[in-house]
Amino acid sequence: MNIPLVDLKVQYHSIKHEIDQVVQDVIDNTAFINGMYVKEFEEAFACAIGVKHCIGVGNGTDALFLALKALEIGSGDEVITAANSFIATPEAITMTGAKVVFVDINPDTYNIDIAGTEAKITSRTKAIIPIHLYGQPADMAQILKMAEKHNIFVIEDAAQAHLAAYNGQIAGGIGNIGCFSFYPTKNLGALGDAGAVTTDDEELAQTIRVISNYGSHKKYENIYQGVNSRLDEMQAAMLRVKLRYLDEDITKRRDVAKLYLDGINNPS
């Protein structure tokens, strides 16, 4: 018997009525870009993470790229990240023109090694991107202490850490900026590509929002060389529904994981 890692059909059918209702609502209102569901989801997700601002974007890779661009990181700069990440993390760095500096991991946590990170900091280092792998946050206390010492930014790659907690804080709300993916297989997954950037910094939030909308702060007035990376209304509507069940879904995942671990550690 093949057991799927993620059963998206079961997840959909468990909340089918609510999903179908909001999808029909978006279609009926024909407000497909920057409508009420985008605003509602951004506010709800910011509250869940414990930050003032959330900007919905096209996907998790764009979230990282936009964070780096808003911090004016580019050619000649260096960004440190873990060597065991998915390609999206270093790719977002190289898209800005900056250089990727890889650091090995702590073999106990599989997250970025703290001593190895500090050893790689140079005068060109502008940011660290710790990756909260498999829902386990990196050692943010040490990373923030290091970042303050060397005056560099911390961008959290929280693509695998929706509602993961670290010392009472939620991943994505600890560093300067948090970056999320809502790829369908994530704990909080859309029905397609989607992402978000979270921050407490109002100026950074506004800059990211403008860059993600063609660099435009109002129609036909472009103040940055931007990109087209907006969370569409359909995905926002579905994410708003699924966010209500996220705590419950995470608890179920933990229960299933415990069953597997108990079976592995205590085979009959």
C-alpha cells in the first residue's frame, strides 16, 4: 500500500463547502486582483505571525527576492545561507546580483551552523538567510546577536515553518523580514503558487509592496524597477479559509508523525 506524503484531496474535501463558497464569491464579484480577500488574508496572516505587516506575493522565491531588493542588496554584496536549502533560496540571492555564501549545517538540527556563519562574515556581507527547516526554527537568538554585532540584516526563510515557534515568537516574525511559500504541499498551502513577506518595518513593507506591483505606488507612476508578483484573489480567498484550520492541521501532522516514530523505534 502506497501512502502519500500529502493527500491534497482529503484536505480539500474536509473543507470543500467553504472553499467552493469563496471561489464562487470571487468569480461572482469578478475582483481577481487586490480585492477584499487579499486584504483579509494579509491582515489575518500578519496577526498569526505576530507582525504588523504582511504582503502577499506570487510565490516563496519571489518573497525572498523582494526582501533582498527592498534591503537594496545587489551586485558586490554577499548573503550567507545554509548549504542544504532548496534551490529557491540561493537563486533568489543570485537574481539580485549578489553572491551566495554557503555555510554548513549543525548535524543535530540540520539548520545553519552558528560558528560557521560568523566565520564567513566579511565587509561585503549584507544579510543572513537562516532556513527554518522541517518546521524547526534556526537558532535565532544567536543569529540576531551576530547580525547586530556585524550590522547585517536577517531574512528568515520560513517556507517550511508556518506557525513554528522559537522562544515564544513565531517564525517569520523574529528577524527583519520573514518569507513564506504557500506551495500546495506546505502546512498552509494554496491551490497553486503563492507566497508572502512579513515584517514589523512599515517602510520595508511599503517598499516590498510597491516593488511587487511593477514598482508602482499608484497607477502609471513607477518609482522602482519592479516586478509583477502579487497574490491573486482566488489564492488569498482559499488561504484565508485554510488559515483557520492551520493549528488543527499541524496537530494532526504531529500525531501522525508520532505514530510513525513510535512504530520505527518500537517495531513489533
